[in-house]
Amino acid sequence: MNRSAFALRETSRRLLSLGVVSLALASPWALAREGVDVNKQHSGFARLVPADQVEAAAQQQFAQMASQAKAQNALLPENHPQVVRLKAIAQRIIPYTLEWNSRARQWQWQVMVLNSKELNAFCMPGGKIAFYTGILEQLKLTDDETAMIMGHEMAHALREHARERMGKTSATQIGASLLSSLLGLGSTGDTLLNMGGQLLTLKFSRANESEADLVGMELAARAGYDPRAGISLWKKMAAASKGAPPQWLSTHPASGTRIQEMETAMPQVMPLYERAAKPSRRYDAPARTGSYYLTQEPLAFWGRGSSPLLTRD
């Protein structure tokens, strides 16, 4: 090979290499990734409402809820077995949230459990997680099923679905004057006062719920929780609802379509679960996983575990 031909080939090789690097830097999400397939980009409506204001409002509302619950003796103490359990599960999932939202790096994650018969759980913007004892005890959730719910709710916060819904409301109902306030062009006092209340009443779209299902499954699987538990969870929710969806299911009934979506995504998340480090401590016993989740009867449960944390007088 002559010198000029060699130089041309070398130049082509370098340009190709630079092109691949540029593509990776410009669009990392476009390259193949392992896990569920959802759009990386957030909705444009979310940009209409400042993230820091939404998170500040959520923190204020969360603290107010905790204070009111404590005053009514409805806030479980930090050493309660269910609180210990939920915090342990959350701590396993949190490290895997950063890929989905860079702001999560600065979030102060919190978990509280409210003594209520409601079948409900949520995660407010900024990582404020709440579970009701009703959903834990009436559905007799395993650790894996609990992780599916927690992952789902965390996904709503990470994907900024509340911020998106508020942005849509601002754009379609409240008008230009409020948008100006939100964007720093006028007073935001009244808006911020109302923001916290809105966060507790927002209903997510079907697309949001489907996305939260998939992202939540991946988060839980990476943390070592069996994603097949999502199917048994929805069977339990369907059995408990008896035709009237509880609050947690108000916008996403446990239909065959929903279970089918999870089954379709299972090949994407099972390898993550199989390779993941599993929890060194279970709060349900025996630790049944695998095909059991695909065959069990709705609401079937094997009782409390042997952990002293789950022993009551």
C-alpha cells in the first residue's frame, strides 16, 4: 500500500471513530440500552412549571401531611416494622434512579407510613414517599410486590408526571397570566400556595401510568426484586377492588391489558433481576419468587416472616 492510500485509509478510520464518539455523546439514549423501552425525553408541558418550585411545594405538603398525621396518631413511628421494611426497600432502589432523572441526585428521599385502611401509596416530586397501611396489610404484600408499587410511584416522580400534568393544566385552563407568574414574570405567591394541594389530587394519564409500570419494574428488578411479582400484585388489586377500583387504581384498573403489557416487558427486565444482587434480608418468609408469582391465587399469602422486626406483641 502506497503512502497516500495509507494516509487516506487512516484519515477515514479516524473520522469514523470520531463520528461514533460524536453520536454517543450527542444521543446516548439512542444507543442500545438494557431495560425497558420508553421515551427518554420528558413532556414539553413539564417545562412550563419550574421543577424546583414543584419540589419545594411537595416538600412543604409532605411535611404538613406528616405533622397532621402525627397529631392524629396516624403516623407510624420510625421503628415500626412496616417503616423499617419500606425504608430498606427504598434504599435498595434509590441508587438506580439517577439514570432516569439527574435531579434525583439532590433529592432528600423520605418515607412515611400512614395508618389508614386506604389502598393507596404515592411518591411526590423530590422523592417524598408515602404508603398507607391498608395497601400493605389488606393485600398482604410480599417484599417483591411492595417493591413493584414503590418503583411505580418513584417512576412518577422521576418522570415528572405531576409537573407535566400541572403544566398541561396551566396551558389549557389557567391562562397566560399564571404562566407568566410561573415563569418568573410576576408574583408566584398564590400559585405556590396552591401547588402542594394540587399534587395530592392530580390524576395521571393512561400513558403516564403505563410508563410508570415499566420504569418501576426495571427499578425494582435492578434492586434485586422479582418483576414477576407485578403480575401477582395486579391480580390482588383486581380481587380487592371487586369492580370498584380503590384510590390507587382510580386511573389504572388492573385489566388484562395491563398485565399483558408487563408480560411483554418481562424479557427486558428478567436478565436485570437475575444478575442483580438480592436483598440480604427479607421481611416476608419464606422468600418465594419465580413461577410462584404467575400461579398463586389472588390474595394468597404465607404469613409473617421470622424476622424479629415483624414480631408483634
